[in-house]
Amino acid sequence: MAFPPPPDILAARDLRASELEQDPIPALERVYAWMSFSRIVDNRILELFRQGLIKGTVTGGQGNEGLIVPLALLADKANDVVSFTHRDLGGHLIWSGHLCDHLNQYFANSGSPTRAREGNIHHGDIRHHSIPMISHLGAMAGTVLGMTDSQRRQGRTAVGFALFGDGGSSKGDIHECLNLASLLSLPIVFVIENNGYAYSTPVSEQFRPGTELWRRAASYGIEARAVDATDVPACAAALAEAIAKTRKTCQPVLIEAHTLRLRGHAAYDTCDYLPPGEAEGFQRRDPLPRLRASLVEKGSGSRLSAIDKELGEFVESCIKISLPTPPATPEGMESDLFAPISGARPWVPSLDSGTSNAGGMNEAEMLTVAQALNRALRKVLRERPESLILGQDIGTYGGAFKVTEGLLGDFGRPRVMNTPLAESSCTGYAIGLALNGHRPIEEFQFADFATEATTQITLNAATMHFRSGAACPLVLRMPCGGGLTFGSFHSQELESLFLSMPGLKALYPSTPQDAFNAVLAAYEDDNPVILFEHKALYRRGREQVSWDPNYRDIWKPRRIRPGDFATMVSYGEMVHIAAEACEYFSSEYDISFELFDLRALSPLPMGEIESSLARTGRLIVLHEGRLTHGFGAELVARLVERQFGALKAPPLRIASLDLPVPFAPELEAVFRPTRKKVIERISSWLG
Ligand SMILES: Cc1ncc(C[n+]2csc(CCOP(=O)(O)OP(=O)(O)O)c2C)c(N)n1
Ligand SMILES: [Mg+2]
């Protein structure tokens, strides 16, 4: 059914700073209209929730309109970037879409912009640079930084709006992002929506009394100020000035907006924790009646009444359309987890188009895994202008493992970026770039430190396509694995941790050629792809590497040895130990194992392995990660589920001990599977 046409007053979604100075009354009437519209919608949403017609919960923006409405009206919606918070319905209404679209989101029906996969205000409009929030407070700031930078890199004079509450301002992400924006000179308007409370906790219990949050900016080299967002003309003027300055200077600014939360934290909040009289104080400062009163004094009374009437009728007519919209259906839910596979990039058919090997000549070179990765990254940077790489010490130093050596010199700073120690915000930043046409490759110095970015990887990036339909092409390089006396925090295998969350792809090459191919395959995928790189493989030896037109085969297991007694599955460094064990049993006992290098850990194409198991009836899984909740548990479960009838023996899982990775080589050798232990385990399994 067609959406009702909005009232004329909502036709204009913009406000120019000059209007506020030269012709303030009509400008402020427009601001009032959008504030009033936002308030009416928020209030109706609360009622509909109380009637049981909206599920989950609702967090209202009543009291915050004096901030978010002028901000969204002043923004350049064609170029600017935002991620609205749970108090910013007014911003959403102005930025894009029809009220019915937004209501459909709340009703979680078949018209919902998130296809009802997300609730209440967790929607956005990525095509218009409005990034949907995830619940994790502070998490969206990095993504705003990245998308804004992407806009600037594409020649658009965008400003990004990083919005967060007083509660959210304590998050490490926010501090990381203030530093990152300052360091990179990003045009970001940071806004603290300080409404005095985080849920039930007053600011006096969040910060040392007397703390003025805006003053924190100084230590990041950022200009800042506080504004009273209940004084709408003053707030609008301050925002206009800050936005214009940031747009021009490309320097971030921080605004602490003293704002209000008139209806408590969420629909169920009875606000019993408020001290006596505080709620009444809030009502007295309510920006909507304050603005109205000042405009009535200037003669706008009857016009505002007419506007309110028209808005009220429009909202009701929209509810009449959205409420009976058919419910959401589960079609496409599973297939939408990942963005569809797109066509292969038009790679130059050579190892490295920038060397003598260019121009279609495909000579093989003897390379280590580290060199093969370097060559692949070089190829990507040379042939794909939308690519960039970032990570700690990857510039002049060439990365902790020298995988990025020489790339800064050849491709320069904007495309090869050292980052500060801020994995979470830098991953958020990479996600923002990825959502806007860039294709970042992020190096974690050690896979272990990727846990610092768990929210960004598993909840922001990995869920993006499912909830928004947007592609998030991001390669996350994770040097992993042990055996090098690096101890508990530099040696882990984290595939089970990350891959227990949906929405991530993962490759784990074990040879130089596969490492080269994996970079290209991961790069051109439209999803976040983790590239596990075992550190012990970086310099294990050289092998011939050449351009391989079938590089996409890396997404399937590779059969390394034929065999008929058992099927053996491994990946990473353990593939080499598995091959040695196979050799041993073949030469000593004349028993052959069919060995597969899994290579792709997600998605898991098991067809060939399953057929092998159907033939052999015996299964051995070997990996370096810990046994309990280890990746082998999933492999065994899947294979046994399908081939139970073929089994002649219980499957054998060989993995590391269920311990933190111990430091001393003698201890690590007991912790990890070694050639000797693998042979012993298989021997006793054979009986
Ligand atoms: C990282 C994180 N921890 C806890 C929560 C649960 N939570 C949701 S809203 C909220 C309070 C937020 O306060 P503030 O940032 O001041 O925003 P406000 O709701 O006041 O606008 C909390 C604790 C969360 N969403 N994210
Ligand atoms: Mg708050």
C-alpha cells in the first residue's frame, strides 16, 4: 500500500547556518516541526509498545530532540556519515526514509528495513551513510570514522557524526576513537549526549564529581565545548559552527550536549531512582515547549498549532499503513548470512604485476609463506585502488613478521597505515571503510590481540549483511599458533572462538602457494574473512609460487595424499605433521590415510571429505587448537552425523591440551601435538 504523503513542512530536511542568522523564524519553525514530529512518533511508539503491538523494548528520544533535530537538519545528508543512538529517532526521521519505513522497523514486519532481523531503533540506511547501531555502546564510533575517511578519500567533503551518551563516553572505544580521529585528522563531530544518566546510574556515580566531559578532548588535541541542548537556537548555532569548521579544517571536534531523557531509560523504566523533584525539573527544561513558547511570543502560535495538527494526523495515517503490514517471514534468513559471492576480480595473470614478472608472464618463484603473502598484498595494492592495509608496525618496520615489508615505500602512507594500539576502534574504522567502497586488509600483530576487537569482528562486521543487507568486505589477517616459545598471549589458535559466531568466513593456508591464493580469494570476497597465518609457517621453507587462475579453489579442502584405511583432516601447521604421520604409517605399517588440508574453515565444504569417510570408515582429525570446544568437535560432529553408518571405529581427535599455552619449550611440546605424539595417539587408536 502507498505511504501517505508527508505534510509540506516535512518536505525540507535541511537547515543552513545562514538561515538561523538571517531568517530565524521560519528556520526555527522548521526545527520545531521536526522536533514535534519526532516527539509525537516517540510517544506513539511508547503507547504501541504498551499495547503489546511493538515487541522488545523501546528507548525514547523524548527530551533529546533539541540536539538531534538541528544536528540532522544541518548535516549534508548526501555526503555526511552518522550512526544514530537509541535516543535519536528524530535524526533517523530526517536523514532518510518515510515514517512508514521507520514504523515498519518498530513493528518488525515484512516492510522492516532490517527485514525484522533487528528491532526498534537498530536500523540505518547505509546507502545514505547512516550506519545501523549495534547495542554495544561506543562501538559505532570507529565505523563512523572509517566511513567518513572513505568519503574523504573519494573526494567528498563529508563530516562524520559520532554520537554517544554520557554512559557510552566511558567506553574504551570512545577514547580510542578520539585519539584516532585526532591522529588521522578526520572531520568528526563527536557528540556526547549527556542526559545525566546511564540507565539508572547518575553521572555522579560514573565520573568523579565535577568532571566536565568535554574537557577530556584537550588531551587528544581536539577542540571542544559544552552546549545546552534544551536551548534550541543556541544549540543549533553551536552545531552549525562546529560542523562548518570541521568540514573546512578536517579536524575533529567534541561537543558535550547537556540534554534530557524525559521518559527514563526505556519503556519499562519507572524511574524510582530519580531524586525527588528531578523529573519535574526535566519537564521544565523540555526543549520542545521551550522552543514553542519562544516562537509563540514571536507570533508563530497559530502556525505551530496547525503544524502539530497536521503532523498528528500524518502519524496516525502512517500507523494505519504500517500496523497491518504483513508479518516478517523467514525467507532468505540463512542465505543472507553472507553477502553473495561476486565475480572474480580481473587480476593480472602474474605473481606481481609490478615486477619483471608482469605482463602476463607467469614465472614461478621460490617463496616462503611470508614472502608469498607479501607478494599477494603487493599485487592487491597495485591492482586494486580501493584496497588499503592497516595494522600495528606494518609501515616502515614491515610488521612484526615482516609480511608487509617494503609496502609503505611502494604504496605510501594513505594506503599502508600504521595504527595505534587500538584494535577495537581500528577494526571499527576498517568496517566503516569496507561499507563505503574500500576494501581494507587489517593485520593483527598476533591473533591473540584480536580478542580486543571481538565486538567489532563478531557483532559489528559479522552480522552486518544479515541485519542490513550491506556487504562488508574486510580481510582480517591473524598470525596465530604456537611452538615458538611465545607463551599464552602470543600463541593461540582462535578459530573456534571466532567461528562460533555466525557471519565470518575463514581461510587457513598451509603452503606458500595457498597463502598467495588465500589473500586474493579473501580480498575479493564481499564478507569479513579471517586469514589465519601460522607463525611457524612463515619461514618454514620456500616453494614454487606462481599465479594460479584457480586461486578460488582455496575455499575447498585439498587432498594431499590418497589412502583407504582412514580419512585424516587437518589444517595449518598441523597439516605438515599429519603428512609426516601418514608417511610413517605408510612406510612402517603399509597403512594409507587419505589426508585433507581443510584450508577453508568457514564456510565448511565437507563433500569430498565426507565421500572419503564413506569409503574409509575411519576418521582422524588433527589440529593445534585446544580439544574442548575445539574445531575438531565440529568437524567430527558434522562428518559423523552424515556418515555414522559407514564408521568402523570411533573417530580420533588429536588436539592441544585444555590449558593456557605454556611458555617453556618443554612444556609447549607437551601442550601441542607433535609428530611423536600424533604417531603415538594414532598407534594406540589402531590398537
Ligand atoms: C557496552 C554496553 N554495556 C552495557 C549496555 C547496556 N546498556 C544499554 S543502555 C545503557 C545506558 C546507556 O547510557 P548512556 O550512554 O548515557 O545513554 P542514554 O541511554 O542515557 O542515552 C546500558 C548500560 C550496553 N548497551 N552496552
Ligand atoms: Mg545518558
